[in-house]
Amino acid sequence: MFATIPNPIPARMKGLNRAEICDVNFSEFVKAWDGRPDARPAPDEAILDGSALDARGFRELFESQLISRHLDLMARVLRVQNKVFYTIGSSGHEGNAMVARLTRHTDPAFLHYRSGGFMAERFRKLPGMDPVMDSALSFAASAEDPASGGRHKVWGSKPLWVLPQTSTIASHLPKALGTAIAIEAGRRLGHTLPIPGDSIAICSFGDASANHATAQTAFNAAAWTAYQKLPAPVLFVCEDNGIGISVKTPTGWIGNRFRSMDGLDYFYADGLDLASGYADVQRAVEHCRRTRRPTFLHLRTTRVMGHAGTDFEIEWRSIEELCAVEASDPLLRSAAIALESGLMSRDEILELYESMRQRCFAAAEDADRRPRLQSLDAVVAPLAPYTADAVDAEARRADYPERRLAAFGSEEKLPERQPPKHLAIQINQALHDLFAKYPEALLFGEDVAQKGGVYTVTKGLQKAFGARRVFNTLLDETMILGMAQGFANVGLLPVPEIQYLAYFHNACDQIRGEACSLQFFSNDQYRNPMVVRIAGLGYQRGFGGHFHNDNSITALRDIPGLVVGCPSRGDDAATMLRTLMALAKVDGRVCVFLEPIALYMAKDLHEPGDGGWLTTYPAPGEAMALGEGRAYGEGNDLVVFTYGNGVPMSLRAARAIEAKHGWNVKVVDLRWLVPLNDAYIAEQARGAKRVIVVDEGRRSAGVGEGVITALSEAGFGAVPLQRVVGADTYTPLAGAAFLVIPGEEDIVAAAERLSRP
């Protein structure tokens, strides 16, 4: 298929790096071509006999390939001059430009890092856009980079619906599938989509990444969806270059694995040959758009110039193998097509090749002169936007009385007219209230629909709002959070449920690496608004073990941009949920609502039957500001900082401490765990003679460490302090669980230690 490169022998490599070799190869190949060209085809004629690609289309694709290649060459040269900061290239993958040409700029695209050809071609979809300059700004980490604002080299564009990302291995596949599902769900709901209703989601990845557990999650969920005849128009594009860094993919593995996978419609295309591969790519794209089924496009590619600039392949690949890779360079085949067809002469090709080089280097030099991020404030500006007044106004907005009545049935049944209730019921009432307020809200997860959740917290929601807004998913937390991102991408407001905190750890990267990073890496052009409900924490009696009594909050605390609220009582839960939904709606924030399981049904505080932990439902218009805690008492002899289960526990301990020592005790419920409100903590500690921090999490990296740090940095380091905290261990079964988490007696004992001189 490919013409022979002149003298592909080791001597030619002496003194040259791989980028220079590929560069020289192209020019030598074109100069050495001695075939007889056909008559120049008309723009709308096939570029070669039997090809589905016309001459005009070929010429534009070839130009896109050359743009991609010269961006790679430019990056390798200028990186050593510290003008470019990224060298993972697209060389050998330029055939993905065909996917861009055959799809629309309104088809959301989730791309891996070898997508230079795709991007160059998609830029043609809108007038006035320059793929070279935009890419150069990104390579240079310029603050003027239109994709990420200089925060990372990402392929992205808001007007072209390419969502910027720096995904870990295959972690973008679940949200791509989620977006495809969301396109169809939005249509069924009558939601106004930001893209045409027949759009498809495009997701590219490498053959090595296809083996990752997160990729398998997406493939399985796609097949699970198709098995039920539910539409999910996602085009999975596996760009198979046969190698992952230095680990070779077994020959035939991708085709064998996916050709026979039920639920994925398999297509193969040669991405090394524009003339022959175009029709097969076209078939895959048209099939996905027409059938609305998950479609797997196996695109043959190669990888020239190594994984990145630091990958010296000559150290671990044979000369013969490297020469064979170079001979399969798709740009050589494109040059041959241009020559054979008579579309271009040797001089025209070389002139175009050199003009692209000059264009890319000129753009890179220009980009190097542009400003870069110079301050921490500039770096983090898009990470966690918070417009307090707008969020507060949205949280208090109550202009939907008719929808509220419809949700609850009558004036008499409105929750604020009911007697005090426990936490689980008030969360349920708040969810009914908020789903009436936000017609675009969706709730989904395991067992949340007909059953109403393991603890009946979502009971009645599906009946009230229908199966299109409240539904069960497959048992896969990664996919649940991937779908949440997909729904958010099309303007819906997802409220996914993770059944237990321990199950979140399996899917943590969907929040850490994907959802929370999107605003940062897109310079706040894209957002993933959502409120993730997670049942968790300890003290659940009669049903335990570490999966159902998980007090590991550390996995949530260090995720940049995340908001975590944890109520301890029903009225707080309702006002906190209103604020969380407003944060998602107004500022696009990713929020977690951490629900203490052991307090779901708690009614009493000090004595059986006292009803001390029942609360009335807050009337519409009430809300809780982000970071606002609740203080019980005004004493300063002892101030106790806590949250969740620790609140009623500390209140009971406070009564015992007051009785024994005569102290006036104040118990402070932090309520907001991420970010901690350092100023509020300092304010509540002002004048304190003693402090106890009650943290039901683990000793290492728990919330308590954050509270103590806030106190120390505010100048309270000399105040006598005790920490009552869980042990660094997994939670055992039955009564042994209460040996590893703090109890009331531990708080009383800590006070006793503080009473000593």
C-alpha cells in the first residue's frame, strides 16, 4: 500500500531524532515519487476510483493532517527552548480527521490526546476560527489559550463542542456515554437541548486504554442500555496503533474483543488511508446517528515519533521495527494519493508542507510572547466560582406554588404544615419540593425508584415525577457518576445517589478527575452542575461492617472545587439541599450531600420519647448559606466542634459535662465539611477556655485535622484542646464497630482531661 522510503537504513538515523527523521522522510518520499499521475480530478469527483471521498474533501483533510503533524514537529523543537510545554503528539493518528469531517460541530466530542487531526478538521465547521493559533496558545500555556486559559494543554473548544479534559486512562468514556444517554433523555423530557436532538456523542481513546476498567464500565453500560433497546448514540472511536507507551497490544485483540460484543455495533476503518477509509468511517457515523445505538469504530492508526518527546524508542525498539513504523506513516499515503490522483504535483505538496511548517512555528513564536498565568488567584479563578448573593437568591426562590401543590397533593399536605419529623422524612420532603422547583432535575441510582432507596429516603418520588425523572440504574457507581456528567452537559440538573459512602471509592475519579476538573480545565466555559447524594458515616446499628459504616471522608476532602455538606437534623437538611441545588444551578458546582445513615430515623435526643431530634420543615424562602454552621449554647468554658452523628452525641455529652464541672458548653455543628469555613471556626472559638474537636472520621486526614489547623492558624494554638476521633482502621461487624469510632463517654473523658491543671 505504501511506497518505499528511500534508504530506510540505520545510517540515516545517525545524528537525527525521531521527529527529524519523520520530517525528512516526508520530503524525501515526495521528491522520489516517479509515478504517472491521473488527470486532475474535479473538486466533487472521487479522489481515486471507487473512493467515497471527493477531491475537495481529500485536499482539506490532507491540510488538516499537515497542520497536526507540524504542530507535533514544532512542539518537539520548541520544547527544548522552553517555549512549548507538551510533546505528546498525534503523529500517525491524523486519520481521525475523517471522524471530524463526517460529524457535526454540535456533536459533543470527548477526545484523547492524539486528536490533532480531528481538531484541525473540526475547526473548518465554523468560519473565522484558527486551529493553528488556538493550538499554539495551548502548547505555550498562554493565559490567552481559548480552551483552558493556560492551565493545561487540552484539546477543547466551546463553540465546537469539544469538552476540554485531561482524563486519566479511559476515565472520559463514562461521561461520553452519559452525554449520549442524556441527549435522548432530554428529548423525551421535552427539555430544550443546547444541541440538535439527533446529535451523537463522540469519544476517542487508544487500544491500550480500551483494557482499562473504566473503559470496560462504559462498554458494559452501553451494551446494557442497548440490550433494553434504550437509545444511546455514542460513537466509541478506538484508535488502534498497536502499542501503549512501550507495551504492545496483542495482534488482533481489539477486533476480536469488540467485533463480537453484544450491544456494541462494530465497524472497522483504515485510518492510515483517507481514500479507502473514508467510506467505512462514514458508515459508522451514519449508523450511530440513524439507529441511536452505541457504535464502536475500530480505526487503524500507527504511532510515529514515540509516545512523547521523552520517549527514546531507539532504546527499546529495533531499527527494523522503527523503519516499518515510519513506512506506515499516513502522511506518506496521503501524499501518494495526492500524486497518484493528479490533484497535486510534487512541488505543490512540498510547498504546502513547508507553508504549514512556517505557519505553525510563527504561531508558536507569537504564542510564546503572550502572557502566561502569573498568580495563584488567576490559576484557581475558574475552579470554584461562588456568587453568594445569586446563590442565596436562587436557594430562597419560591415562585412555584402550583407545582408544589401538585407534588404534595393539597395545602394541608404541604410539609411545612406537618408536625416535626425525623431526618429521612425531611430529606424526602425536600427532594419533592426541589423536584417541583426544578423541572430539569433528575434523580437516579440503585434502588431509588419503586423501592424508594434502601432507607426509603426517595420513596414516592417516581410516582410524583415519573419514571423519566426518577429511575434506577445498573449497579455501577462509575457509570452513575458518568451519567450525571452527561446530563449536566446538556443542561439538566442531576441528583445521582451513591448508595453507601464505601461505594463512592470505586468511582472517585469520576468526581476528582472529571466532574470537578471541568470548570478548571475549560476556564469555566463548561460546567458539571450536580448534587451527589451519599448515605454514609458510622453508628448504624444492626447492619454494619465497613461497607455500611464507612467514616472515610478523606476521599472527598481533597478534591479541588468540591462542596460537601453534612446535615445532622431534618430542617438543616432541607435548607442545605436548597443551597446545594442553587450552587449547582447558578455556579455550576459539583456538590455532595453526605447523609448520616444512623440519624435517618433518630427522633429523640436525651431520653426515649423526648422527640428532641425531630424538626419542623422550613418554609419556602429559607436557606442556609455555604459555610454557615449552627451553634448550640453560648458558653465559652468549653467549645465542641463537630458534625453529623457527632452533634447529638456531643449535646448529650455536654449535659453530662455541665453537670459534673459546672461549665457552660457550646456545641458547634460545622454542617459544611468542604470547604471548611475557617473564619466561622475562629469566630466560634473566640473566648474559648477549652476546645474539643469531635470527628467521627478517621484520625489521619479527617475533618478534625482541618478544624485544628484553622484554630492554630487563627491564633488559638495556646487554648487547651482535645481531639476525639475514630481509629485508623476498617470498621468491624456488630458491636465491635463502636470500639473504633468515638462515643459520648470519649467526649466526657476528653473534658475530664481538660479539667486537670
